[in-house]
Amino acid sequence: MSALTTRMKVAWAVITVLVLTYALFPVLSIMATSFKLPSELNTGTFLPSQWTWTNYNEILGPDGSARDLFLPALRNSIGISLIATAIAVVLATLAAYAIARLDFPGKRLILTTALGVSIFPVISIVTPLFNLWRNIGLYDTWAGLIIPYLSLTLPISIWTLAAFFRQIPWELEQAAQVDGATSWQAFRKAIVPLAAPGVFTTALIAFFIAWNDFVYGISLTSTSRARPVPAALAFFTGASQFEEPTGAISAAAVIVTIPVVILVLLFQRQIVAGLTQGAVKG
């Protein structure tokens, strides 16, 4: 492969800067807004003239007006997302392994159905789900959100892990069985450790999907008992009816984004490795 010329390097550098600017500008704008005073929100300036922690005190401070709304929602988001992710990864690992290793009728139908579920518009099933949950007692509960979240996380998890399991040599499992291991022992001790990058990547993707959901969160909850952060932001109010809670919402958005950014920065190599290994068909 020939080396890049100076003109090509400059072109790629310009493209990279433009893409980064396009991607990061909304984030930087939200961060700047979170440090503005309410009187500066409509001035049209990008950076605040006076940096303040007022908005963060509103959602985290002991006397913050939005503390009782934000902190329970943050707890709900963490718990619900972690539980939904754990269940989705376990079920998807078993399903993907069966799809990749076993030959049975309807295997392609399962993958097609999973793909169809993932692209099905969520808003179209919220109303019947709302009525069903009200009748059986799952409305405004953690379980009432975890179950729908599985419909969002399971399809992508199955597709990602099925592609990854296909790259693991079948001979490794056969060798373990020849040495006396059962099918379950071969799967647990020989296959799962090799599939760890793919499983980890799938878990992160599933967590991000559950963490960012708004439609289910706003439709299937009514109190802080189970309402997640994305839905709770819609209920933020200003200090008065004439004040917009833009600053407090921006501060909450920054705090909610921090865990996602930290996970991506810490495990970016594992994420890339899991995605690329599962994308190359051997």
C-alpha cells in the first residue's frame, strides 16, 4: 500500500476535524449551558460570562428543587439498565450459541424475527402494553420496564453474539469433549472465555440502549418509583412559571452522559475488538 501524500493527509485531517466538530458541538453546547445562570440562557452566547454551579446544585444539592426528582430517577436508571443488560446478555449468549453451533429448523427464522423486532416502532406497542401492565400490576415498576427493555436489547445482542460465535473454531469444543468434558462444560470453560470480548461488547451496547430509552420510561411509569432519568427530565420545572429549566436539564444530561463516556473511554479497545472479530467471517 502506497504511503499517503501530504495533500491526502491534510484532506483526512480536515475531514476528521469537521466530523469531530459536528459530533461534539451539541455535547459542548449542553455542557456550556449547564454552567450558565438562568439570565444568560437566551443571550445567544456560547460560553457563559460567569461560570456557576447553580444548575448542578439544583439537581444534586441538599436544597435543590430538582434533587428529589433526579436522584431517584438516576437510581432507577442504573438498577433497571444493569438488570436488563444482565438478563439480555445471558439469554442472548445461549441463543446465539445455539444459532451458531446447532443445525435445527427455523434457525434463520429466529434471526429474521429478532431483526424484525429490533426495527419495529416502539411507539406502536406502548398503548397496548400500557393497558396490559395496568391490568396485571406491572405498571410503574422496575419489572414493567425491564421486560420491554429486553425487546430492545435482545435482538442486537443475539445478532452480535451469533456473528462472534461463528468465528470460534468448532474444533476447540470438540477437543474439550474428547477430553471428557460435557457439552455444558465445554461451552462454559472453552467457548465462553474465548467469547468474552464479544460478550463484553454486547453488554455495553445493551446497557447503552436501556440507559437511553425514553418512550417506555415516560409511558410505563407515573411516579419516581420506577421512572428513569430520560423520562424524569421531561418533568423538570424552573423556580417559577416564567423560568425555563434549561440549565438544570443540561446539568442532568451531562451527569447522565458521564458514565457512558467513561465506559467507552475505558473499554474502547474491547469494544472495537468485539465488533471487528464478530464482523469478519472465517
